[in-house]
Amino acid sequence: MGSFEIPHDYVPNRAMLDSEKQQCIECGEIDDHPYHNATKPIEDTDWVGDNPFWLMFERPGDEGNIGVDLDAGGWIEANKELLRSPGTVHLMAKRTKRSLFIVLMEEGDQFYYAKRHIGNLMAGSEVVAYGIGKKKSDGTTVNLWLMPNGTVCGGNDVDVLAARMI
């Protein structure tokens, strides 16, 4: 499947409103509460593999948004222009369709995603961390990692902190 279109008005982590009644579908509140536990629906997607995450590239203006299944082969090559384009990139949970991390991409930045294995799988002691970030035009990097226990760490701390989990 690889890349797919996302409705331009999709906003992660906002309340779903019944357009006729103007009330939240989940809790019945009348107002639009921005950090509710629901998202505007995206059509069901046939995910390729077992990676629990996908990327949403939110592009500026009226260009529309693009979703990328991280298990789809060739997604980097197929979306190489998006990886260097200004906009916002969300690491999204497949199960809940919620945005977990957000990276603001500016002109000259290069986005990256990584799935890092720390430890020794053969010995039965491996930790898998998922990260997104960017390399800025001045060469510095900004990154965040999601650890298996749900905690978040930044930068190069992932190796040390993951090793402590083993």
C-alpha cells in the first residue's frame, strides 16, 4: 500500500463532532474540546506489517496530507520529496490513529524515522525503540524515541536507557 491520501481537514487528536448535532460523538459535549480521545475518522487502512506506527505528513496550505505505512517496502524512495519538505510530520499509532510525536520541518531540514534494536535478540534480551527526528540545515539533529514501556527520551540517550531496561 505505501502512501495514501488523508482528508485535508483531518486533525489528529481532536474531538469527533456529529456535524448535525454539533456534539462530540464520544462524550456528548457540545463544544469542540481539542485534546479529546478521538480523532476525525480516516477510512480503514490495510496495514502491511506489524509495525504499530505510521507517518502523517501534514503539508502547508491546500496541498493535502499524506499517510505512509512504515512497513510498506520502498516508502522512503517513494516519499523522498516529503522527507525534505517544510510541514509537520506526525508519528501516528495505527491502533488509535493518535499522534504521538510531532516534528516541525523547516526549509533545509531532513526528516528521519528509525526503529532501533538495542540488546541481543538471540539472548532474549532486546529492546525496540521507535524514533523520529530531523537533521537541521546547520547539521544538528533533533530526535525523540518511544521506549517499549511508553516513556519518551530524547537525543542519544536511547542506547543507555534501553540497555538499562534489559
